[in-house]
Amino acid sequence: MWSPSARFSALALLAIVAPATIVAVLGYVSIRQWEASSELLYREQARDMATMAAEKVEMTLRRAEDDFLDRLQAALRAERSPGRAVDAVLAGSPLVRRLYLVGARGELLYPRAWKESDAAIFGPLVSEPAQRKLERGGQRVVIAENQICLALLTGRGGQPVVVAFLRDDDTLRREILATTLGALESPTIIAVLDREGRTVYSRAPIGDAPRVLSVQFRDALPDWRLAVYQTPGASPRQAVRRQVMFFTGALGALVAVIVAGSVATWRLMRRETEMARLKSDFVANVSHDLKTPLSVIRMFGETLEMGRVTDEGRRQEYYRVITREGERLTRLIDNVLDFSRIEGGRQTYRMTPTSVEPLVRGTLETFAYPLAQQGFKVEVSVAPDLPEVAMDADAVGQALANLIDNAIKYSADDRALTVDARVVDGRLVIAVTDRGLGIAPEEQAKIFEKFYRVGRSDTQGRRGSGVGLALVRHIAEAHGGDVTVESAPGEGSRFSLRLPLGRS
């Protein structure tokens, strides 16, 4: 029979080993989840980079071809017999390997005769029916495995002239693909593949590198794809496995410390590890949220700077997109700065009498573009004769903006949004209602905690910093009010910001 001291030692050892085992299991499960999420994040970032690179290649190629066609148009209008002028244009355009000009009746205007077997290839493309189709389309087309380009210009007498030219592969690789893709900062291998999957250009030797994904070019290179390959040793899975080895060693040291008799130290380290993970997730999510509007602003800004948008309507649309993404970026930065001030106990509020309706409508107006773009049906209902309420208008507007942003982010197929403001039981209630994914009852008490994000699979693709609703709750409580939620999965959500009327 065991002595009391032996039983106490056995129980103490069990009390130490059992938590250590649980920590080891939880750590392994967490790492497996981390491995899967890191792979997904890596693919998302690779796809964003590949899409932007493909668009940049197309813009560069279009710009070079536009320059060639502008000079060719000037040559056609300059002289009655523009043969020498066309020769000069062609000599200064290494991207064009072979050029033919065809009149409205299908007659060959330049050069005097077809070369080799080009008549059989180019003839059907510049026939009268093909010319009428090109004239109706009003734009250039690229056909025949991305090699032959057709365009419609006008001659000296205003007669239509069909331009058919063949791109030079070496120049395309050297001056377009290498110049555009070679300047990208990315640890991956980027390659351009033709319609048969053959490598046209690669920034580095591919070798046995596995392909991550590929994206389709659009009008300028319709049959080609831009592929992203993983460089050896850069796999997220391999990086996670290195972290696994590090974690295993750290866990062994931790267990040794626990066995030495410091259960309190183990609990403290576990809490610190959890906070580090939460902060790491917060930084990763905020970085992703900041990168998205910055990428959009840069892409549209470069497009406008290059003068590629000549239509005033489209140009104004690009300006609206840049303004909208700038406002989104400002909201994200304000959230992070306010959260930092709240964490440091430095946040203050200035309470002044404020009209409710202009605040509600002004906040909603900042989301006019994304709401219209995503097809939302928006209803605003503000009770008449609402009194002025003492509040910090900027802070309450930020809280309302976070609620509207969440309603847009977590919307489903039924895209409807309602914002209403009225007095209920002596308090101002501003409510935002959607018909989105909804929130399970067991999650509703947690969503206002900092860094917390709903863990359902249908919300994982909708990234967020995890501090938006925490800010809303803090702002409401600082005003002497609160925020509530009514929701059910698949039936949408209603968030109500409730503020006292008489607070000063």
C-alpha cells in the first residue's frame, strides 16, 4: 500500500504530466491548422501577384503596339504612296516581324506581294467579311496562337485599311516579358506558357520546381498563361515543418521546467504563447487588409499615369475606385490607431451635441460605391424630429462604419442592408441589419472580444483584423451605452448601437 507521501508525489506528477500532454496535443493540432492556413495564404498571395503581373504585361504590350499603330496611322495619312514611310515605321518597330496592309476590297496595299505562304494564312483574316466583323468590333483582335494581330486604320482618303502584323518572339521575350516580369520582387519563379504549355519565358530555370498556380492572360495574349512555380526550400509546408522542429524543442524545455515543479510558470508561458499567436494573427490580417487597397490604388494609379484610359467616363470611374480604396485604407488605419490608444489607456472622447440623421447618412455615403458595385439594396430609416445627442461624432461614425463594413463583408446571396435610427426606451438606437451569413448563438458573446473571429468555414475567406467589433463596444461603453446583436445562422444579423440621450 502506498504511503501518503508516495500518493501525493504520484498525484503531483500526474497533475504535471497531464497538462503537459494536453499542451503537446493542442500544439500539434494548432501547427497542423497553421500548416493548412499558411498554404492557403501563400496561394492567395501568389494569385494576387500573378494577376497583377499578367495585367502589367498586357498593359506594356498594348502600349508598345499602340505606339506602333499611331506611327503607322500617321504614315498612311502623310503621303499618297506611303510605302517608304511604312518601311521607316516598320524598321523602328522590332516587335513587328512582318506587316501587311489590305484595302477595303481585299487588295494588298503593302508590300507588293505576299511572302512565302502568308497568303493562305493572312488571306482569310483580312477578307471583306472579316473586315466587316473587325469594323463592327471597333477594336484590335489577336488570333492564331497570339502571333497575328489585326487592327483597322484609315488611309489618306478616309478609306479603311486593315493592318495585319506578326509579332517577333525574341523581341516579345526581351522587351516585354523580361522587362516587365524581371523587375518583380518575388521569391517565386514566374514563367509565361503558350497554349501548348511550352515555356515562352522564365525569370529563372524551372527545373523540378512544382507549379503553384497559373492565371490566364486576357485580350493581348488570349491563349497564353502566366505560371508561378515554387522555388526549392520556399514551400510554406517546409517552413512550418521547421517551425515544428523548433516548437518541439521548446515544448521539451517547457515540459522539463514543468516537471521541475513550476505549474504556474507553465500557465504563464501558455498565456504568453496564446497572446503572441493572437497578435501575430492580428498583424497578418491587418497587413493583408492594408495591402489589398494599396494594390488597387497602385494598379489604377499606374493605369491612369500611363494614359491608357482615354474615355472620360472610365477615367472618372478609376478616380472613384482610388478614392473609395483610400477611404477604406483610412478606416483600417483609424481602427488600428484607436485600438492602440485604447490598449494604452490614451483614448479620449469629446462629447458635443450632434444631429443624428446627417451622421448616419454621411457615414453610409462613404460606402456608396462598394454597396452599388456589389448590388446591395439599401434602406435608411431615421425617425423624424430626433433630438441632438451628446456624443463624439467621429467615434460614433467610426463605430457605425465598422458595423456597415461587416454587413458588406459577411453578406450572402441576398444583398440587402438596412440602417435605422430611432429613440427606444429613452435611448438612441442606431441599428444595422443585413441578410448575410448570420452568427451562431454560442459565438455571439465572443465576437466583441479583441482578435476574435468566427471560426466557421464560410467566414474563413473573409479576412479581418478582429478589432472592429471590440472598438464598437468600447465606443458604446465610453458613451454610457452598449451594443447588442440579434442573429441566427443563414438569417442575417442586426447590430444595435444604443446610446443615452442625456449624457454630457
